[in-house]
Amino acid sequence: MAQLENETEVERRKQKLIRDMHKLGIYYTSDGRKLEEVSSLYTLEWTNIQALNQAVK
């Protein structure tokens, strides 16, 4: 049961990151993948950090 809840939380976080990055005009990772195709939460988190850093420059 806990495993399923963790997976659900990960999916929610991934969807939130994707929505937030779309608001910033980001649709692709630095290596050219569409955000929706990325399976790694780490990659989405890192892409989000990079996008936020660019936004404040």
C-alpha cells in the first residue's frame, strides 16, 4: 500500500513540475526530450531548476 502511495506522489510531483515548466514556456529537456516523455523525477526536477535559474537572470 505504501509503495502505491509513493508512486502516486511521484506522479503528482512530475505532473506539477510539467505544468509549472509549461507556464515558463519550457516544453523540452536540455537533451531535446518532451517533458511528458521523461520518466525520471530527477530529470524533471533538474530541468525545473535550470528553468527557474534562467527565469531569474
